[in-house]
Amino acid sequence: FCVHSVESLQNTLTTAAANAQDDEVRIIQGTYVGNFFYASTQANRLSVLGDTVGCAGRTLDPANTLLDGNQTNTVLALSAPDVAAEFLVEGLTLRKGGAHVGNGGGLYAPVGNGGAVTVNRNRIEKNTVIGDGGGAAISATTVILAQVATVLTQGLGSDVSTASESSRLWVIIDGLQCLPKLTGKFKFGDEVLVEYAQ
């Protein structure tokens, strides 16, 4: 699939959730304001790929494809909690998700036992929730975070949760909470690249 509008993105995620096959969703460069949701009971692979040029080429710069939640709900929710699905999210900026009770302002991605979530070359910023994982809440057997940028800012508009402000990225692996560690000294306003794999 190749999408170029808010409507085509949501329609494609809805179709992919029920078509019983692996799917790749390529998002043309641009800004998409909305809350995008995929819920499936099928153990398939879903790739959501940003920074697409003309449905074919990609440069993998998350600044070129922005999904903006407009502070109304989670920006991108990919949910298959009862099956061993695989999710790949790559080349996107997920911003301004939140203003809801729950987990994962920018990204919410639970999969069942044996499932995997990979978040590669994304930027997660300005998300808030009343729950855990202002930036992202991920639950899987295998989780890979590679070159995920988050900006450390204080107060509303940051990747925080009001329940526990340290949980910018909240990861559950096989039922155990694992917080990606930031090494070194950082101050608010710094951009931090997060790397994590298990």
C-alpha cells in the first residue's frame, strides 16, 4: 500500500488489520494530522514506513513524514495483543499525541507472546498521557529500538506521562518492564538517541 492522505492512511490500516496477510504501508512525505489505529487478531507482519517519495524511494529522514496527534489521542496505535504479530515502524515523526487516559502518547504497540516490535529511525516528541509511556508504550517478546530520537523537555508538551515522568519510552518484554537506559549526562532540551534491543 502507498498512502498520501489522512483518510487513505486510516483506511489502509483498517484493511491491513483484516486481510490475513503481511502488509507494508508506505507513507508519502508530508504532515498527517490525526490518530491512526490498527487492531488485529491475526499474526501477520505490518510495516509502517515513512519518508516515501513517489511510492518507491525512501531517504529515511523522519523529519519528512510527520504524524501529528493534535493532542487528542495516541498518534499511532498498532494493537495485536493476543497473537504473535510483528510490527515495524520506520522513518516517522510521531508528535503531539496524548490528552487521554492510557499508555503510549506517540506510539502504542502491544503484541502477543512470540511477537516483535521494531522502531527504527523515528523521532518521538511532544507527547503526553495519563498513564505510562508518554512517548511510546510497547509490549512484545522481542523489542528493538534503533536510532529513536526523543527530546527531553519538561512539563506538558513533552514525552512524559503524568503517572511517572521517567517513563518516556515504556517497554514490556514477556511481562517484565524494561526501561531503556540513557547513558551520560543530559539536560532538558537535549535530543537523545535511544538504542535498545532484547
